[in-house]
Amino acid sequence: MNPNILTDEQKLQIVELFRPMMQRNRLPLEQELESADRIAFENALMGIYGISEYYEPIKNSLKQLYRIRFAVKD
């Protein structure tokens, strides 16, 4: 994802949507991925870059890797 190809409006949109997450504590991964502000941010970011169709597969893969990591850790 190259920020240099974005318009100033797109950059501002990303910053504005990221701001609420900066103003709160980070949640555990699975809760974080389901939080409304995170979903809005991720959807906008992927939409801006034209890759919205990959959102769910990326999110599901991340959750699966996270679960595997902690299953092995135990």
C-alpha cells in the first residue's frame, strides 16, 4: 500500500478513521478485529486501495494464525 498514490482527501479520511483507535486502549486481537472503529477503518482503507474483497479473507486468516500461535504456546 503506497500512500504516495493517495489524494489528500483519502489521506485525511484514513487519519480521521484511525484517530478513535489512537484514543483508546488496544483490545485483544479478536475483540479488536470486531470493534466498530476498527471495522470502519479497515473497510475504508481497503476500499481506497481497491481491495475490499480481501477484507474478510485477511481478517479470517489473521484470526486463524493467532489461534494457532496460542494453541502451540500452551
